[in-house]
Amino acid sequence: MTGQKIKKTTSQNVDVVIAGLGPTGLVLAHILGKRGHQIVVLEREPVFYGNARAVYTDDECMRIFQSIDMAEELQKDMLLDTPVQLVRPDGTVIAQYKPLKRPFGWSVVNFYYQPYLETSLTNALAKYPNVKILRGRELINFSQDADSVTVIHQATQIYRFSDESDVKTEVQGNNDVQQIIARYLVGADGGRSTVRAKLGIEMSGKNFPEPWLVVDLKQKDRNKGLRHLPYFNFVVDPDLPVVSCVQPDGFHRFEFMLKKGQTKEYMEQPETVRMLLSKFVNPDDFEVKRKLVYTFNALVANQWRDKHVLLAGDAAHMTPQFMGQGASSGIRDAGNLGWKLSAVLNGQAGDKLLDSYESERHDHAKAMIQGSVLLKDLVSMTNPVIGKIRDGVIKGVLSTPKLKEWGQEGGFKPKPVYTKGQYFGLARQHRSSPEGSLAPQPIVRGFDGKQTLLDSLLGNGYALIGLSVDPTQGMSETFKQFLEQLGCQFITLYPYAERPQAHTARNLNPDVLEVEDIEGNMVNWLRKSGQDKPIALLRPDRFTFAVSGQVEINAVIQQLQQQL
């Protein structure tokens, strides 16, 4: 910083600075903005990056989008419930992933076009005057004291504009350096994170040298070119492993694995791209939006927090693309971290709550990485003999009905369940106890007869849900007031068509909502707890703090107080 003049802006004292305006930073800005916090987002690129990178998200992330009032808007531009297939070069289907159950209220398979998703999320931030986006500003340094972090940023000196590292524009003569004082800094600034580098935090894992060519296409005529490719395909061709990825609005992606000796320059030539595309489509029917050779990494940062600075998204973990969980893992980070930062900023929790962010998210993010690497190994086999063995094993698995359903419904995917002893919540009493797991989201029916997803009734805070019982009955007034200060919503959940009936009016608790679980998803989940009249305490991110009986509810709330 020697020789640079810092322009101090006293108005730039904020709650949180977010470095990076990708999916992770955008969702985190929404979560904190919705809760009224003063947020500044630093984005080094001066204009929106216009190409797709991520293409897929799941029901867990859709639920997070729901929490920021964006799920329905974003879903308008998605392809839902699209089967994902392992196919041979001749199109023969080996296996399918086609989950139709919706335990968390949304489609499990959702393909999107990232520029649409990011544009919608960015535009929607305009409704929050407390969220300020600074484009063309790059974080160059920061320092911490006991209470805050001082972030130094300047006008971006070198713009990239694309994935290709050799496409840069250098800016001369703009040395405007400014500072922001914030309670917290979140580095959501990607795999080449400046925040992580400044902290000196290393990443552990593996770099994969096998290069792939990605080609992003746009149909010239929506009626031509893609009718024979309606699904997402992993083409397990020993001679040329290929990924064929459907996207909305006439976009499509192909990824081709390079052979030994094939160079980046050769693969990115228009003639090579045309030759590869012609194996699947008529290249004349498409505009090539992007062509790029890349390698991928399976890495996790060794540390996600340093006092007032936290890492999220690719800055904390880098996931191979094969399960479509890179951006989704970052969105989960934002969903986990956002409410915790808000609780600390509002004085509802101590700073120690933020330690649970890494302890909860680390193992799940790592499991997603390991799953992606395994899928990569299955898809990219180039030895025909080993490929036949793979096909035989899959055929054997699918011949068993229960295993076939397990595969089609995604039983192989890491569940949203935190590692025992590593989460904010009460300890599990047995392996299937719900503590530390994401609660289901049922469709519920209210007094007015209208159906809605449960989370739509819960607000931003905690929720206390009793199965056929008033969850506040027997609760001390002190504990009830404590929960109300946390924004807790009280719910009595009945099985469908089992709400109490009478010829005379019942005395209803005005503080408790009564709903019916239409399909029984949450009723069955609560009954598995083994409690006679179970009551679930859900965190703001809808993970389960505890499930107890009525008698134990005061003790549960007392432990919540102690853990906060």
C-alpha cells in the first residue's frame, strides 16, 4: 500500500462486505439484505459476465431461493425434472437418474442458464436500499482488529471479461483506492480467491490433468437441432467421452474429453469444434457462444474462517462439474452462513455461532466433491474392457428393484445431514434421529383451504412445529418470549383431514398456526423420531435443532439459549 493515497469514506461503515457477485455472493446478499443489514458487494468485473458456467441446481438450493422470495421467478427460466442418463455411443440407455419425489418442496433436477439466473438475482437486489453493489472494484487488502475488518479496494486494474486467461484489458491511470470498515468480510471471490490468498490459507485435494473441451451453443431456430437430445446425457464412449447438457431457451452445452496428444489450440479450432459437434447435431443450426479447454480441481480450503473473515463458494471448495454441485455447494454455504451472520449482527447469538459454519458445511461439501470425482471416473473410462465391467455392474444393480429405485431417486447423492457432533443443535440419540438434518417441506393446507409450501408460513426465524399438539402448551412464558424475540413461528401440524372438528367453536391459540400436511411428508418424518407427541425446533435455514416430546420442550429451549 506504500505510495497509494487512500480515500476514506466515512459513510462506508457497513455490516458485511462480500467479495464476489457470483451465485454465492448474490444469495448471501439477498439473505442479509432481506434481514435489513448494511451490505456492500465488491465485484472486480465492470460488466456482467455473459457466459454460462454452472448449469444445474437441486431442490435444496431451490428451497434457499424460496427463502429469499426468488424461487418462482428463477424457476420460470429452468428446465425441471429432466432425466439424467448414462448412454452408449449408439444412444442405448445404461442408467437413468429421474427423481420425481419432492421432499423439500421443489424439483430435484433443475437446469438453468447461468446468465439468466445471475441477472434475475442481481436485478432483484435493487429492492434493498441497504445493499450496495460496486462493480469494477477489486479487493486488494484488508486488516482486522478485535471488532471489525477494514477492507481496501480500488478500481480494477486488469479486466478479464471471460474464462480465457489471455483475454485481458489493462486500465491505466486509475488509482482510486478506498476503504470500508465492516463487521465481517466474506470472500466469495472464486477459485482464485484474493481473500483466501491474503489469509495465506492453502487448499487440500487433487488437481486433475485431464483436459476437456466445453462448447456452449445457442440454437438459431428453436425448431431445429435438439429434438433428438431431450435429456442430459453422459455418453460413455471409450474413444470419446462426452457430456451433452440441456439448457433452457435453446442453449445447449457439449463437453468432450481430450485424448493424449491433443492440444488446447487444436481443440479450440473452429474446424475441430465443428467436427466434434457433427457427431451429435448439425453445426449449421447453432451459434457457438463459447469454446474453451479446461481442467478441473477437487479441493477444499484448510480453513474457512479467520476471525472476522470467512470464505464461501469456490473460495472455500472447488468441485468437479460432473454432479453439477459446484455452484449449488456455494449456494448452500450462503444459506448456512447468512442467518448466522444476521443473528450475530443483531445480538441474538454470540460470535462463536459462526464457527459452526465450517464444521457443518465442510464435510458435506467434501462429500459432494468425492461424488463428483467418482462420477467423473465412471464417465471418462477409456479402456473398453473396464467400460464393459462398469456396464455389467450397473446392470446388476438395476436388476434389483430397490437398488434401481435408489439409483433413480438419487440415493447416491450426499444427504443434507451434518456430521454427528459438528452441528448447531442437540445431539442425535440414534443414527436416524433428525437433529442436524434438513427438515422436509410439505405442502400444507390452512384454515382458508388454500395450499402452500410450509416455509412460506415460517418467515425468517426459527419454527416450532408440534404434531397434532400446540407446541407452546406447557412452555414457560419466559422461554416463549425468548423464542418470539428470535422471530419463531409456532405451528400445529395435523395429518391430512385429521384437524379437530366440532359443532361449536374451539378455543384457538392466536399465537399458533394450524395446518394440515397434505401428503404426509412431515407427519411421517416427525413420527420417526419415536416421540409420543413430537415437537420439532427448526433453525432459520430449516435444519433441525431438536425433536422432543412436550415434556422436554422447556429443556430444549434452554439448551438453545446456551448454544447461542
